[in-house]
Amino acid sequence: AQSVTQLDSQVPVFEEAPVELRCNYSSSVSVYLFWYVQYPNQGLQLLLKYLSGSTLVKGINGFEAEFNKSQTSFHLRKPSVHISDTAEYFCAVSAATSGTYKYIFGTGTRLKVLA
Amino acid sequence: KAGVTQTPRYLIKTRGQQVTLSCSPISGHRSVSWYQQTPGQGLQFLFEYFSETQRNKGNFPGRFSGRQFSNSRSEMNVSTLELGDSALYLCASSFGLAGGPGETQYFGPGTRLLVL
């Protein structure tokens, strides 16, 4: 079965510092990868997605992620974070399993940006 | 285009009662998925409806049920509420089946349910 692992449940980082949120997925013939962000008291919104092509994907709010097939990873990065980036971040994968499409979320990483 | 809307936003119920939550997807979207979010369990998939048919189901007891109408609006029902059902219930819509090649899910703000 497909699975998504977010290795860090919480990541504290100082404002203007770089950050990397890690995501690994179980291998499949073809997968589509997503990062979503959830701000307090809101639903999730899409940050970026990888479907095919260039392995470096740029998203909103200055975030980017790199698809690494050999490492089965899709880590999210931002070179300089702001207080407003404080939120929970979810990695997700969609893939076909036994003829059925499944959308699977990781357990989330809470990013806390400190002043 | 209006986003995904969920009503009500907040709900307080007592054990044993039942509750119905509503979700209106983005116009033109045919798939609606429901998730339960709790601090301990994270995002748990409940079920997905596409063109009025349940297409996928998560590992939840039969007390959790749903349906989808011809205009793609969806409702979720929880009967015989338990304390552990307290959670944020999120609905997400997509044009095609969630999980389909490159499909993005668009989430509503959620309904926060508290069971006393």
C-alpha cells in the first residue's frame, strides 16, 4: 500500500532562516506529489505539486520542492521564512492502487517561525 | 469562482445524538471527499463521492455515512455520536476522482464538531 512519511512532526526555525520539511513516500510505478498548507482555523490549500517533468517544482509564497525518485522523497524548502509561514504542512501522494486511485496524506509537520 | 463551502462551521452535540454536515464543492467539480482531522490522528480519509456514487471508503465505522446529490453537493452524517468523534471535518472537491492523475483537491474551511 502507498504511504507517506513526514519525518518531523514539529520544526522550529527563526525568521529569515531557511527551512526544509521532509517527506518520503513508498514507491509506485507512477505517483503525483503534493504539498498543502493549513493555516490556523482554516482548511488546506495547495502549495505546489509534481506531476512530471522538471524535478524542481516552484509553488506559492516562495516555497519549492524537489522530487527525488531514487530517494523516494519530495522535500519542501524555503530559503527565508517569515512569521506568516507558521502553519501545518502536509505532504500528499496520489497513485493508482489495484485500479483505484488513492490520495494519501502524511501526518503533517508543524512549522513554527520564531521572531 | 466560489470556493468549497461547509456548513455549519461549528457544532456542539452530546453523546448519542446524530449530526449532518454539508459541503458545497466548487462549481463543476464532481468529486467530494471527506476527512476527519484530530490532533492525535492527523487527517483520516472518510469517503469519496463522485457523480452521486461512493467511490472510496476509509476505515471508519458504519455510524459515518454520506451521500452526494445531483448538483454534487454532499452531506455527511454521523449517528450515535461518541466523545471521540470530536474533530475538524474537512471536505475537499476535485474535478475528477481524487487521486486521479494530477488531480488537486480544494478544501473547505471545515466544520468543527465538539461532542460533550
